[in-house]
Amino acid sequence: MHPRPRSHPALALLLPLTLIVGAAAYTPTSRLAPVAGTMSLVGTPNNSPEKGPGGALVFIGVSKGTNVSTGTPAFMDGADVVSADTTSLVNGNGTHHGVLTMTKGADKVSFKWSGEVTSTMSQDQKPAISYHGSWTAVAGATGGGTYEGHFTSPVASVTNWKGELGK
């Protein structure tokens, strides 16, 4: 029979220490899940846009409303929505960007967004304003997606959005 090798006392500590350090360094990757919704927002009327560079009209506003989840699983269904934005338009077309926060109970998620605004004249000679762009989660979640929408009045809009989010 061969004598059993004896381990050094420091080696007996090394394996548990290695497991602890390895577990602390492990961060599970966040799984992104599909999400989608429709937001109905009403903005604070801004009767005096400022003239920006190149003759652009610059609007700074705040809109409030509600999100309705249209995806599975439901995400922030019935959440309160607040969006702060800046829009710069020349002849009704241009860019917009801002920050949006959804709050439902103790849950809160914030996003930054940016996109393009397009204005056309309808058959009854009223402006039809639509927009589209992309969004990215900045607090309370990770992920991003796209949005598109239109104004239903000078201060009200409907936005459909979709993407993927994780924690």
C-alpha cells in the first residue's frame, strides 16, 4: 500500500477561497424580454417656440399620460408616464429627443429617446405630424427599442413602442 499524500494546510484553504472569489466575480447576464406598449400623452401647451439656429423653431415641453402594455409579458400596464423633450423643426420637419419615465407603484423605469419628426398637410389642409425613433433604458432596466407615433391634436399624441428589456 502506498502512503496517502498529505495536503498542505494552505491548499485546504485555497479551494474554498477560489470558490468564493469565483462566485463573487460571476455576474449573470441579463436576459432581455420582448416588451411593447401604447402611450397616450398630453403636453403642456407651448405657445411661444424659440427661434433656433438656421431659423429652426425650438420647442421644449413636458407631456404626461398613461402606458398600456400591448406585449406578452405585460410591462408597466397602466403606468404613469412623464416625458420631457426638445424638438427642433424647420418647415415642420426635424429632430426631437428627451427623457421619459414610467412609474407604477414602487416600480420606475427611465429611458432616453431620439428621433425624427415629419409634418405633412392632410386633405383638409391641417398639419399631420408623425414621428419615429429609438429609445434606450437608462435607469431601472437595460435594453432598448423603437417607437412611432402621431399627434391627435396640437397637444396630444399617441406613441406605439416596442423593444427588449431586462433587469
